Amino acid sequence: METVVAEVTSARPLGTLLLLRLWKEPLVSLVPDRWFCARVTVTGPLGDGDDEGGDDDGDGDDGDDGDTPRATFPCYRWLESGCLELREGTARTPRGAAWEPRLLQQRQEERREREEAFQWAPYSPGWPWRLRALSPALCPWPPPPPPPPPSSSSSSSPSPGGAPPPQLPPSLAFPLGHRASMAARAAAAQVRVRLRGLRCGGSWRSFEDIREALGGPGTPISEYVVQHWQDDAFFGEQYLNGVNPVLLRRCSRLPPNFPVTPPMVAPSLGPATCLQREMEGGRLFLADYALLEGLPTGRPGGDPQFLAAPLCLLWLSPRRQLLPIAIQLSQRPGPEAPIFLPGDGPWGWALAKLWVRGAHFTLHEVVTHLLQSHFLGETFATATHRLPACHPVHQLLLPHCRYTFHINILARETLLNPGGIIDQATAVGREGTLELVARGTAALTYTELCVPDDLEHRGVTDIPNYYYRDDALEIWGAIESLVEGIVALYYPEDSDVAEDHELQDWVGEIFTYAVLGNEKTGFPSKLCSRPELVKFVTMIIFCCSARHAAVNSGQYDYAAWMPNTPGTLRRPPPRRKEEATAELLLETLPSPDATGALLALLSVVSYEGGEPRPLGSRTQEPFSGAAPRRLLGAFRRRLAAISHRIQQRNEGLALPYPYLDPACVQESVSI
Ligand code: FE2
């Protein structure tokens, strides 16, 4: 397999270049003869000063830098034999292409091909839809697939929706070395924990046992977690700068199902204040896990697993620490749902926090991570691939779709399959995950995916030391500036947005297949103005890059020490405070087998393998023209400044927050 960059130079004027045809003769051989063509660049006098990149047609492209006219024809496809028709790479809206009927015809034909190649398919009731199939000819990454060998014992399970999983070309698979290192890392972690766990007879006898079993390769942050996991201040800080920093909300009124009374929290608040005063002062916050109420749970190895749906009240103390002050392990108050308090004794309070952390793991992994990053990302990628390649939105979003199909297919075939890691290592298992993703999809809001709106809505704009917020706002601003610039190039007026039928189809498909046409989500079903388009595209780029990094990259750091983030729990939540003992806490923790299975997963998914593509790198740059390049240059410089500030800040922190450093944020959901 070869990748070719072909450059054709013409000595005489070519006039206006509309389309370019590539013809490849088949090689008379049994050896596969496929070529990956990235692009064709035509350089020379193109005509009477003609430059396909010229801006005179209002397409936003003011030509290449330098004196030589140049036209670029992006291809990014595999050629085996026959003819391929390419159009010049300048981004154009349908209106921008209307001046030439031949181009319009090519655009319509390409769109039909893409809609055939990138089809929607359901996965499970209530879920965002997924990619059904992928035509190798239109695959933007090399190479096309050989026919799969017939197998009578396929390990992949049929999808709940009935459609077969898409056959991905090997090209969409991660590079072989990357896959090998993923497998080796996972196996090493699993074998290590399970072997050491065997000595415990399938259960933990002490925290020393756990420490010995989990004492593998740590990170500075995972070591910090081992030292501080029982500290209330660290418990609270994880809501701000841990792996799910988008859950906490200000509590201006206690929910009716969480009857905390002033005397309960008076010992935590001290004599100088009271519950009402702290609430009115905006210093009380709530973590509510209501979405988990009543979910089915799994039985790995035949043992029942348990999950709570807690409510946790936190207080921002005068020392600027966020401290838990009351925990109820059920959404239904009553004698069997006591409200645990810090003064309840070491084991009662520790058990209550353990149950909250278990719920936190489930809500984070299934809703914030899998649903809101991976599965939504797949809907964005599918809709975007169905746009013509010359559409400005297609060109802008293509780098943010890289490998998303592949990682999601892997997730469905190795995590979500019956008996897969979800079944082995989590309380909800596959059945509960199917239900929880459906609940999360129904509860999703456009507001929570748009950083400024989300922070305002949750009432956390002024909470101190909230590094996720600070970094996310800056990255959102940088992306928004880039998108504003690109949109201004191709959509001079609001009416240009409203009248772009391809764009309207694109956003309509996302509304239909991502949030299932649910108007309560606030997702737009059409875009009527430039600001609406800017916000929607900014949201997509942010979610596919920074938001995924924020909820993905710290998984090993915060969960490698299993008692801090248990994937499942093996005893029911305590119904009376007197039940809490050190023995119950150890018996409640996940088994060594479940711990090993989860650690194997975390060892893989917390690290970007292969070729890292930090936000802004856009190594397969589809845009042509100086104006988009200037915007991208400014974007990269702004990201570099953000990176510098974050690295300087982290140097002064005992617990750094590195996950939104743009140098570490990948462009797409690819792990
Ligand atoms: Fe991920």
C-alpha cells in the first residue's frame, strides 16, 4: 500500500478548472494494487488570471499565497482501477457552486453516493443512531477492505436494533502497532490484578491487599489519589477537576426527597452560620444521581451487584474547600434511607462516600463519557460524512470525526457485547447500560453541551479553583473564534445559512438521529442565522475534542485506585447507620476479577496511542485558500497560549489539572 501525492504541472493555460479525472489501469496481477491518493495539485498559468481559489465568487477563498496560480483537488481515497472524478478543493456552499451546472450535478451525485455509503442504523431503543455501513470507496482513511473470511463462530453479537455491525475497512482500524500495544497494556493490568487477587480468595481482606494488588505502574495523580481518597476535601474537589466535572450544580433549594435539616449539618458548618444562610449565600451544591434510580444490575460470576442513586450535599467552606456534608443513598427518603453525616463515625461516612463514588463511576462512564462523547460524536460524524466533501461544514469538521466510527465499533463489540467488560466490571452490566443510555438520551439538553450556557445553568460560574471551567471556557472561546471566521467566509448573511439546504438537512439529521427528534432537548432542528450556526458547530468541535478529553483522559488517574472509583459494589447499600463496619466496607468493594477487568480497560482508554492529533493540528487539511489558513494559524497560536498558561498554573498545584491542556486534547473521539 502506497500513499501518493501527485503533482501535475501544465505549461499552457487550462482555463477554469472544474473537475479533474483520475484514471488508473488495473495491474494484471493477483497482487492487490491499490493506491491511496491524498490530493492532486495543478500549478501554472490556469487561464486569464484565473485562480480557482479566487475570492471573486464570494466563496471565501482568496487564493494561495505566492505568485503561482495553483488548484488543489483533494482525494483522500483508495484507487484500484477505473476513473475517479475530483472537484477542486475550495469549500463552497450550494449557492457558491450554483454558477456552474456541471459542478452542481457533480455535487448532487456525490451527495447521493455519500448518503448510500454512510447510512443511519438504530442500535437500541432510545439510543442515538449509529453508522450502518461504510463504503470503502468513500472511506477517507486508507485502505479498502478485503472481503471478510467466512466464520461460523463470529464473536461479535448482533445489534439490538437488528442491523449487522458495519464492516470497517482495516484502514479505519487503528494501526497494527497501536492495537498491539492496547492489547498488551490491557492484558498486563488484568493478569497482574487477578493473580494477586487469587491470593485473597476472591475477596479483599484488607486495604493492604488492595494496595499490593493495584501497586502496578502508577501516575503522579493516581498516587495522589491513593494518599487522599478518604479526605473530604479531595472527595469534593473531584466534582470540579475529576473525570466528571459537569455534574455539580448550585443548590438554592433542597429537593423535597432530600430532607436535610439544619441540626444535621450544624456540626459541619460551625456556629458562625447555618444551612439557610449558606444556601442563600450560594455556597451549597448538589450532586444528584437520580438517573440511576431503579436500574437493572448485573450478576458477573453469578454474584448480584448493587448500585445506589444517591443525593450528596456539598458546602463551599471559608477555606475555599468543597466539602460533602450530607449523603442519602436513595431517591426515596425514609427510615431505610438514613442521611449520612461526617460525624457518623469513620465507617458509616466512608461507606456513604463509597456508594456515591460508585454511582459517580456509572453515571460518568455511561452517560457523560459513552453517550455524550462517543455516541453523540458518531452521529455528528455520520451526518457530516453525508455532506458533500466541498461543503464548508464538512471540511471544518472532518478532522473531528477521525477514528470515531472505529472506536465506537470496538466499544460495542468488546465492552457492550454480552459477557464483555461492561458485564464483567460494572454494576449495571449490559442490560443496565442499555437502559441508562436511553434515559440519558431522553434527559440530554443542548444547554449542557455548550460550555458558557452549561456553567450558567448549573450556577458554577464563580466557584473557586474550578480548573475545568477556566480551561473549557478558554478553549470554547478559541474554537468559537475559528468557527466565526470560517462561517463569515462562506455565509455573508443570515439568509445564506437559512437557505443552505444541505446545511439544513445536516442539522435536521443530527436532531433526528442524535436526540431522536426530542424538542425538549433544545437541540436545533434547523439553523436560521450565522450565530446559531457558529454555536452549533462550536459545540460539536468542543464535544468531540475538549469535552471528551476532560471526561476520558483522567480515567486511569482517578480509578486505578479502585476504592476511589469502584465500578460495581457487592453488598446492598446500608439501610441503617449501625450496619457500617470496616468488614462491610471491604466486602462491598468489587471483586479482584471485576477490578482487574476494569483496570485493563482503563489502562487502554486513558491514553491516546498511535499518532496523537492534538486540537488544531489538522494534518489532513482539506481547506484551501489563504483566508482559512490564516484563521487556523490564529487558532493554533491561541491554543498554544492557553497551553502555556495551563502548564504554568499546574506547576504550582499539588494536584494539577492537565486534561484540557490543548497540547494533550485530541481532535476527535478516538479512544
Ligand atoms: Fe473515550
